[in-house]
Amino acid sequence: EVNGAGDALRICWRTFGGTIKRLEVPRAVAASSRELVGTLATHGASITSVSAADVVRYLDEATTANESRIPRRDVSARLGWIFDEDGAPRGFLAGRDYIGRKGDAGVSLMADDGVESLAESYGRRGTWEGYIEEVVKPASTSAAFWLSTYNQIASILVRPLDLGSPWFIDRSGRTSQGKSTIGKAAAAVWQDPRSVPS
């Protein structure tokens, strides 16, 4: 785990409906009967406090016996910048899309349900032309739109350029004056603006 939270395992099982369910869990959870039963049962696995000890034993023996054959990947529990051990920016995790250096094997998201759900709305989708046509042109005469859009873009540069504390813009005013619309349009830099609550 590139953020220092430790190793994790991807556990797969067949549901009652016959589909394969996959879930990444920290190794500490996979080593604890109590934590494993709570985590997997919440996600629909057929596991009980009685069978959890057997599952923990199986996972331990299977990972030990197959350690050299199990593929390894870097994962992150959060979105945004991914840094090397020396603190240098390595890449950026925008939803499930990793944007990194040429030749970098990449980083995948492995987070709690809230971050996983949020990640669905972020990422690289659409086209530059579509963004210009659907977002920029309709809002291009609004100074508030440009300020908010530049703020969205600049926000990811705070940490790698060591610019100090993050900043924010307070868009306040009477209701129905376009504050939420401008916020959604500016958010289109990173995500589908339809997924941003009003």
C-alpha cells in the first residue's frame, strides 16, 4: 500500500447467484477471524463466526504456499497524489484512473466503501471537444466560472509544489443565482458534474 497502510489481499468468492465477488481487504483483517467475518459478511459472503477460523487458516496457508506466484500491485486507500518514499510525486489517482510516469506499473484504488463510491464519479472520460462544448462555452462569460475552474486545477498543485496550506473559495450569495451551477461546471475538470450534489 503506497500510503503506508500495509499489505492487502484480494479475496474472491462465488455468490448464491453464481457471480464472482471480489473484495480487497487489509492483511490484518484477513488474519483475524472476528474482523474477517464482519468484513466479508457485510459484502455478501457466506461466512460465519464458526467458519471464519477455517477461512483465515486457508488464506494464510494459500498465500504462504503461493507467495512467489501471487501477483503484486501497489494500491492506495485515497485519491489524489501518490508520492515515492522520498516524497517526490509519483503519479495521480483520479478515481480509478492512474496518471503516472512512463513505465510506471500504476497504482490501484483499494479503499473503504465511501471512497470507492466517490471514485466512480472521478476519472478521465469524454473528450476535450465535448468538455469545451458542454461546459466551457455555456459558462465562458462568467468570471466566477473561470475563478472556480482555475481553483480546481490549481488545487492539485498545493502539495507537490509545497505551496503551504490549501485554500478555498467561498461562493456565497442569494439563492438561485448560479452558485451550485458554477460549482458543478468547475468540478467537471475532475468528475462528471451530474454526480455533484447541489
